[in-house]
Amino acid sequence: MPVITVRVDEETKRQMERLAHINWSGVVREAIHRVLDSEGSRNLAKAVLLNERSLIRPRADWRGVDEIRRWRGRR
């Protein structure tokens, strides 16, 4: 597994040392995964909104049946 470095202030480090039984690497990994999942969801929601905005809306009186008949009539 690749290694990353995280810098914390002295007080945070002292508190972490007092809680030495906690797997701090695991805590950081979980936090990173939560942020990645959150950003992924946000990007998906943004893509859906952009897609909705780019849809071409037909006129209110447009009917698909009429359009199909028109195209079939051209053959």
C-alpha cells in the first residue's frame, strides 16, 4: 500500500498519543473514503442536473405519433 504523510499540530499529536489504542491510519483511511464517496455522489448529482438542463423540450402540442407518421409518409 502506498504511504502518505499527514501533518498535525503538537496538541493534536499529544492527544493522539494518549489514545494509542486507536488505529489512526484506519481513521484517516475511513475519512478519506467518506470524502471520496461524498464527492463522487456530488459529481453524479451535478451530472444529472447538467443532463436535465441540456434536454431539448418539445413544444406542448408535439406528439410522437404524429412525428412517426410524418417520417413514415416520407418513405
